[in-house]
Amino acid sequence: MLWLITKYALTAAIVVLASELAKRSDKFGALVTALPMVTVLTLIWLYVEQQPAGKIANHAWYTFWYVLPTLPMFLLFPWLLPRLGFWPALGVSAVITIACFFALAIGGRRFGLELL
């Protein structure tokens, strides 16, 4: 139980630190949040918890493919924000991300990539 609490606390502290940095500097905050901190932490937790190397490698492999459909959101959200407001822009961005994910999943099947 102590291990689980430690994982939660450390992971939460890193997310809070990233958001606090973003308040102080747009560029530095974006740089820090662009780093795959959650993925790196997950890989570390999987390794420390003695998961098989294949499971850890699969996590990294699928993370790569799941990141791709999120990239259009980072271009569209800043454009949508002044036009729609925060929540509608975030909602539209989420819908576009979901559509991009399904497009990638369907297109990926042609090349043997199974994301769903």
C-alpha cells in the first residue's frame, strides 16, 4: 500500500510541477509538458514492478501510435480558443482527436497495426 501511495504522490507532484511551470513561462511549461513524463514514469513503474520486457516494450510501441492522433489537437486548439471559448474549443479538439484516432486505427489495419 505504501508503494502505491508513493507512486501516486510522485506522479501527482510531477503533474502539479508541470502546471506551475506553465503558469510562469509558456515556452518552458510547454517544453516540460511535451516531454513524455507520464510515459517515462509508467515505463519506470512497470520496470520496478518487474513486468516482462515485452510488456514494457509494447507499452512504448503503442504509446507512439496513440500520440500521433493527438498532434492535430495542439494545432487546432489555439486557433479554436479565441473563436469558441475554452470548453467548446476543448470539446471540438477532443472530438477531432477521437476522429483522428479512429482514422489511424482503420488505416493502420492495412499495414498490420492493430490499435483497437
